[in-house]
Amino acid sequence: MPEQDTKTSATSGPRFKPTMFHAARALIFSRGYREKSHFCLSVALRALFIEDGKLDAQTGRDFLNAMSLREAADYEAEFSLEGAKAVIASAARFIEKATEILGIKEGIQE
């Protein structure tokens, strides 16, 4: 893989984190709440969706991992291709599960 492509791939993982963030916000909004910070969002996800079994614990860990990797990429200029691939895969799973919970199919809410 050329150097340019490697850098693009490695930095794309942190860009997937906003996708997870906004999907998580939609989940929280669906229960009538609004988060005040990333930390509060993760706590709300755990309390409203993980503890009642709608999301599994690994999904919560994936969300926290994506937040950590994004912070490292944004503030410490640290990122890796492996981290990016992991975030992309977990973001896809998160979005799939969130759309299922919200009852969204092909972009249209039922």
C-alpha cells in the first residue's frame, strides 16, 4: 500500500467515531435524554441499553475504545492502521445494532 493510502486509512478510523457518537446520541434521544459530554453518553449507553440487554458489553467497550482512539489521534497525533481497522469494524456493528434498536431500515424509520 502506498504511503499516502496508509496514512489515509490510518486516520479514517478516528473519523468513524463521530458516526458511532451520533448513533449513540440517537439511541439516548430515543429514551428522552440528552448527553452533556462524551463520558455522560457512555454512561447513558450503559445504563439505558447495555444493562437491559439491548446492547452487549462489547459494544460499550468498542464505543469507549473509539473515543480513546479519536482523542489520541486528535490530541496526541497517535494513530495506527490496526486501530483504524478496529474502529471501522466496530462502528459498522454499532450502527447496525443502533438502527435495529431504533427500528430504522434503509434510512426510513418504521
